Amino acid sequence: MSFQYIKHTRTIAMAALLAGAVSACTPESSDKELGPLPTASFTAEPLAGNPNKIVVANTTPGGFLFEWKDDNGNLSKREKDTLAYFAAGEYLLKFTVFTSGGYDTAVKKISIAQNARTQDILKGGNMEAGSEQFWTVLNTGGTQTDIKFENGKLNFSNTGASNGAIYQEVNVTAGKFYVLSGLVSGDGATDSWFEVVFGTTAPVQGSDYTGTKFNSLNTWTGCGKVPFKDQDIAFFGCDGTGVGKKGIMKFNTSGKVYLMIKAGSADTGTLGAGGISIDDVKFQEEI
């Protein structure tokens, strides 16, 4: 992991400072002069024992308001904090500090050498014989999609309009990184969906499930219409909140979460001649 200064700017903005920081205060007359223009500075070092977490700390004299922001979604207002990076790569970290003389901003490049260490918390994700004991088939009401564990894969098939799902309960910890992956194959579907959904409400037999769609194949959006084989749904999916996120997610609350895999078709559509199968499903938790 390495760091590199990218740029450095300095601007007086006391009007903005006063508007944002003391808008609720009653002004008092004073002839005190503004302090000198600040020069933003900070340290950014890996947390001992975990190079995917970076400890950042202000070193600017006289600072009293702070903001850390990067292109990984981290945002902090603390003078010292720990920022987490799941995936290997380079990130730009922007630090802004206010003093009595104005504010200044500095930017550093942070390089993360490898993905964070993880453990798979999903059971029966290899879809081999015996995996069915860890999953529960959900009757979503109406005509059900045929769901079977066969030939080391989990297969969803139909001959027309249907819906169906299978799920597993997992426990998550707020603030930790999680990454979803799973290899999907199919002969090409029409007017169909195949999606991974997360929710905190317990599924009810006979009712459809409407949690947060993280990633999916969706023929209306444009994926899953032509044959595909062993494509990671984290990258191949084209619909949902997780598109473009490489399967990576966080949860705001600790506790039970239901990982749901749903598939079906509308009207005269089908999931294809051999249906859609998924294999090697993993839900990895940051250690």
C-alpha cells in the first residue's frame, strides 16, 4: 500500500464557514482578526494487522472542522478516523480542514494491494447433493417456477408465466463489507427475471417477497436474452442496486438478513429451454 499527494489548494471561505458552523449561534461583536491561511495536512497509515483499513488523522494546526471523502464511499467529519477499503485498487482521498483563517483541501492517492480477507457465511452454496437442507423454497403465490437441485447446480425452469424463490437466513454485522458472487448459466430467456434480493422481513409462504433487489438478470433491461454460461451474476447482472459494485455491499444494521434468489416469467415468456441455473454461490464476509 502506498500514498501519494495529488494536489493542494488553499482558499479563504470564512463566510461559508460561519454559515455552516455557527448558523444557530447569536453573533457577538469582535475586533479579532482572522488567523493565517491554513495549509491542510494529514497522515494516512494502515491499521496494524489490517492493511485494508486506513487510519487518517489531521495534522493541520488550529483545525476545528474536518471532512474526509473518497471515491470509495467513505465520508467522515472526525479529526481522526479509520476508513475501510474492501477491494484492491487506487482511491483518491480528499481532506478539508477549517481554521480561524479559512479552509484548505489536500488530496492523496491511496493504493490498496489486495482484497480484504473474507469468509463465506453461506451454507450449501456449492449446490451439491445435500445443499438443499440449508435452503427454503418459497411459494410466492400463483403458478410456481420449478426449482430443483440437480447435477451440482440450482435450476429454475418453467414453461410460461410463473414466479418462485428460494432463500437462506444469514447474520450480518453493520459496517462490515460483504461480497456476493454466483455463476449463472442459461439458454436465453424471454420476458423473464432472475434476481438476488436481500430483506430483513421474514418470508411468508404463499406471498411474494419484495426486499431490495441487489442484482439480477432482466430481459427487459437487456441481459439474459441470449445463451450465457458460468457468468458471475455480480458482474453479469444488469438490474438492481448492486449493478457496477462488483458484488460488494454493506449493511446499516446488524442482525438477520434473508438472501433470496427469485426467478420467473411474465405472460408467454420462459426462462429458456433448460431454464436458468446458478452454482458456486458465495456470500463472503469481511474478517
